[in-house]
Amino acid sequence: MSRILTVRAHPRSHVEKVEVRGPDEFEVWTRALPDKGAANTAIARQLAKHLGLPPSSVVLKRGGASRMKQFEVL
């Protein structure tokens, strides 16, 4: 059963952290640059670590070039 997470991204940040904003809403800060998907990959990894899942189980579904993103947890 998959789950959709809504994420507000903060690329190019000075810290790396994940904050829970609601049941399926997160805010993620990453040092990665928003260049060639680097920030998206870093955010997916941070979410997976926060949720205690392998990185391959968190997949970007929408918002590749936006601060508001949707990730699917497989």
C-alpha cells in the first residue's frame, strides 16, 4: 500500500533537517543545490531516513522543479 507525502523543499540550506507539519506533510531542508535533481534526490533520502525506510522506497511523483513536491512511499 503506497502513501503520498506532501513536502515543502528548502534547497541550498545551511542545515539538513526534516520537520513534520501534518500526518502526510513535511518540510525538508537540504544543503543540496536544485541542479539536475540533486536536491530532489537528497530530499528523498532524508525522508526515507526519517521514516526508517530504504531510500528506494521514496519516489518523487510531482513537483520536480517546484518547492512543493509530492513523494510516493512504496
